[in-house]
Amino acid sequence: MIRHLLKVSDFSKAECEKVINKSIELKKNPKKFTSTLEGETLLMLFEKPSLRTRISFETGMQQLGGHAIFYSIKDSPLGKKENISDTAKVASRFVNIIAARVFKRQDIWDLAKYADVPVINMLDDFAHPCQILGDFQTIKEKKNNLENMKLSYFGDAHNNVTYDLMRMCAILGWRMDVTCPNAPEYSPEQIVLEEISDLSRGTGAEVKVVHDAKEAARDSDIVYTDSWMSYGIPQEQEEERKKAFMPYQVNSSTMKAAKPDAIFMNCLPAMREYEQTTEVIDGPQSIVFDQAENRLHIQKAIMLFLREKF
Ligand code: CP
Ligand code: NVA
């Protein structure tokens, strides 16, 4: 059966750990893997902009001996010029892996449904699994394990990155406070809350949505935030969103309320003085550039896993 990675919970806990450990190995000894995907091609379909994802996938594929194709679908969205099923079937005749960054979750679900090769989600409106697997590698490297921690998330919680963070915390049996304005447009969708409650059953996880930022930060090992202006959000909403999210900005008092050895994370791109202050993102607790670097290693591990190389 062809495996895909459309959201982080497509992998079991054991598979997430296996991929993270392989990524750590790839990072330590990249030379050992220079021909593992020799002669293979990755197709990358982009409907939204990207810096990290595009560069790290392209570099990663090249480092494994393969080749990556960047294909912008910005001006001819999926499913408009031809059926998504046709795109998926045609691309499967040429390439070994399809990766896509799209606006609508249904589009990547359709790609996966009709492709004959693994499909990787490079971000949609529902998940960002490559980011979250890389982030948990980074946490493991900083904290030495992935046991029983508390992660607090601040800001826009109607959000791809938040959803996969929630899924991962549920899978690992962690505590997570999702801290956001008390409004449906800024809160997790019901379908995600239901999935989290299913995933938490049996793992002992406690993932909850709260509105008191100070309370959420208390006792946190990890403080995480994401953009207030995710790709595709119209510019005219900026002032309104800024006002709604400002009480959830990560600043020095948030970091003081967390554990003394807490780390600060942001998947980037980041706006200083928006979702976090300059002091926090450029301060000693911030690990944002280690997070960014690990995108390279984790995606190499994900591609090797989906191509059944380990
Ligand atoms: N974090 C992340 O996915 O960054 P890009 O949007 O630059 O790819
Ligand atoms: N939530 C952000 C993540 C960027 C990597 C967005 O969708 O733009």
C-alpha cells in the first residue's frame, strides 16, 4: 500500500519516532546517504509562497542523489485546467514522490487518492506535518527526550501548524494549552478537536483550548507561536487581527511565566513585534533557526521512509 503524509497523525507514534531518529542520523552523517534516492524525482507543486520548504526539499533531494522539480500552480490552480485525478495520474508516470502546498485540504486529499506514488503535504489549511516532525526533532535535540512535556501555543489557533502541534502532543501524551481569542475564526475547528480527543484516548494527553495567556504559559517547557497573517489572509484583515491577537503576543512576561529552561519556537516566517517581540525571538531561549535547519534533515528522512528505504 502506498503511504502518504498529509497530516502528522498519518504516522503512528512509533513511525514519528523512527523518522525523527533517522533525521538525527542523516544530520550527523549526511555523506552516508548521498545516493539513497539516486535517479529519483520529486515533484513540488506550489499554490502558495515558500522560502524554507522549497529550498529545504530541493536541497534535500539533491543531497540524496535525486532531483526536484519546482512547479508553481499559483496561476493555474489544481482542478481548474484538468481534474486533480488526471494531474495525479500523469505526474505518477514521471516522478517517484509528489509534494504539494495548496490552499484547500480537499485538493491534497484528492492528489493522494489518485496518485500511484507517495504524496507529501507541504502545508495546506489543515496541517503542516514536515514542519511539526522537524520541530519535534529539534525539541528532542534540546531536551534530550520527548517525554511528558507541556507545550503552550499562542495566537491564531484556526491554523495548520497549530492543528499538527495538537495532533503530535495528543500522540505523545503531552499537555498542551492552545491559547487564542475566544472567537470561532481564531479557534480550532470542531473536526480537529474531535480528532484530538480520539488521539488522546489512551495516551493520557491533555490538549485544551484556553484564553488566559499567563495561565497557559505557566509550567511550559515549550512556548510556540505562528504568524498572525498566514499565507492567503487578505491584507485588509491585518489591523483587525493585530488587535485580536495582541493579548496573545509572546513577550518577556510570557517567557517568565514558563519554566526557566523553556524554549521559544516559531515555524517562521515571523514578524517581530507581532506574534512575538524582537527580544524573545532574538533572545537566548529562541531556537527558531535550529527548527528551520531541521526541515532539511526531517524531509530527507520522510522521503526515505515513504520510498521504503528504511
Ligand atoms: N515554515 C515554513 O514552512 O516556511 P516557508 O513558508 O518559508 O516554506
Ligand atoms: N500558518 C502559516 C505557516 C507558515 C509556514 C501559514 O499558513 O502561512
